[in-house]
Amino acid sequence: MKETSHQFTSKQKITNMFPSSRYLFSFVLIVFLVHLCDGHIWFIPKKVDIRITNDLGDDSTVLNLHCKSKDDDLGVQALAPHDYFEFGFVPNYWSTTLFFCKFWWGKESHWFNIYEQKRDIDRCSENCWWMVGKAGPCLLNDKVKRYTYCENWNPNQLQGLNQMGSGNKTARMYNDGGEKRGK
């Protein structure tokens, strides 16, 4: 009787050692492709568009603003009543993206963190549209199509110093009464 030796190629050895690895790879590939077809990959942030609209409440007050991040200076903008300024960016992977703006009109001057990735990621994943009034900015709630996320201005002692964190820990609640909000 003749003895036969079975010789396996390295590919066969690996496949025989880990028969389910092929299925696991296929599963991971399918999940990746499904997320890609959905318009994003879960670990790569999507582009965010910021819109800031002058809602100071009269038809003559110009809203001046100057927005920055750690890396970008967007320059000074002057918005006539109901005009808006837009800019876009891709947030960083570590969820630390921050854009802050100085707003001023007449004798008033305020600061606000217009985008804090950890705060805003669930409130406005792609379109962060703000209406800036005298009491502070309000963010559009996409679910109800109203400006319901109203914030206070950053405290004065944090003006220009709040580049690395979130100084605005309190928010004003939406109020149908006194303020012209919820357009």
C-alpha cells in the first residue's frame, strides 16, 4: 500500500485553522459597505454646516461677529437684520472641535461657543443653524423645526479664554412668551 502525504498550502492551513474568519471578514465588510451607502462611516465625522442669522429684533441693527477655532480665523462679518453667515468644517475624531464667536452691536458685546462638538453632536449633526438675539443664540431643533435650544452668552470672565472647554453649562429654555423665537 502506498502512503500518501497531504500537503497543504499556507492558505489552506489558515482557512482550516480559522474556518469562521472568512465569515467574520465578510460580515465586517458588509457592515462597512452598508454604513458607507448610508452616507457616512461611523468612525469618520461628517461635515458640519454652521449658519448664524441676525435676529436682534429690529430692522436696523447690524450684528457684527468674529468667529474662530484653534486653527481657523473666519474674519469679521457684518450681518444686516435677518441676514446670515455660513461656514462648514469636518469635526475632529477626538470630539474636541470648538468654534467660538464674539458678537457685538451698539454698545453690547458678547462671546459664545457657536460649536462645541461634545455639546452639539446630538443636537445638530450636520446643520447647526443659530438665530442670534439680544438675549443670546438659539439653535434650530431639526425634529420640531423650531429654534428651541436657547443658550446664555458665555460669562464675561471667559471671553477669549474658553477655547479649550465648555464654559456655557446652562441654557435658557425655549419660551413662547417674551422673546421673538421659534420661527
